[in-house]
Amino acid sequence: MAETTKPMITDVFVAGARKGWTIATTSTLPNVLMAFIIIYALELTGALAGMAWLFGPVMKVFGLPGEAAAVLIGGWMSMGGGIGVAISLFEKGILTGSHLAILAPAIYLMGSQVQYAGRILGVVGIPAKRIPLMIALSVLNAFGAMLIMRIMI
């Protein structure tokens, strides 16, 4: 019988580091960079102020400024994008650490739904008429989590 050898721990580490680097440079970094550019463009055009005015009353329920809606919209499309928007707004002083703590669970509970709806739900055979309900449940879970986080913080 041939004896199989286990790979060295350093080889496993290097292979994992290569995979992590690939994910970071081809997925996460572009999403975060695009989020910074989008926030800059929204601010430059005045659309961010309009968004703050439009979503302010709803976001206030969660103890957040109206601009925080951009984080949720960005996160709904892409988690990396939502995180990038959050970091950008934090850097500009619009969001605080407490705001980020309130938003974080929501980003993950409803994150990347637009990105993955067709890729996953369509492929596994989920009837199209059920997809809006699945999305709505995730958004409601996210809003519930933000309320809980507001109470905790």
C-alpha cells in the first residue's frame, strides 16, 4: 500500500493566503472602492443630502441619520459595497461607531440579495413569485436587528 503524506502546515497556510488574496483583490476591494466613489459622487451632486432628507424620518427610528440608508441600499446590493459606504460615511463624520454597530447586523442579514438572487435562488429552482417574500423577510429581520442594536447601544 502506498502511504499518503499530509501536506506541510506552511503549504496549507500559503495556499489559504493565496485564496484570501485573490478574494480580497478581485471581490472585496473593488466593491469597497466603488462605494467610496459612489458616496463621493452622491455628495458632490447633493443627492446624499436629498437621501438624508428623504430617509431621515425612517432612519431616526433606529437612531441613525438619513444618510445611513445608503449603507443599507449598498449592503442590499453587495455586502462589500455596504461596508465601503459605511466606512466612507464614518470617515466623513456622518456616522459614528454606535451607528456602525447598529447597521452591521442589517448589512449581513440582508446583504448581497440583489447580487445573489439570480445566481442562487434561480439556479436551485425557487419559484420567482416567492423571491420577493424571501427578500422582504430578510429586510424585516435586518430592521428588527437594528431596533435591538439601538436598544443595546
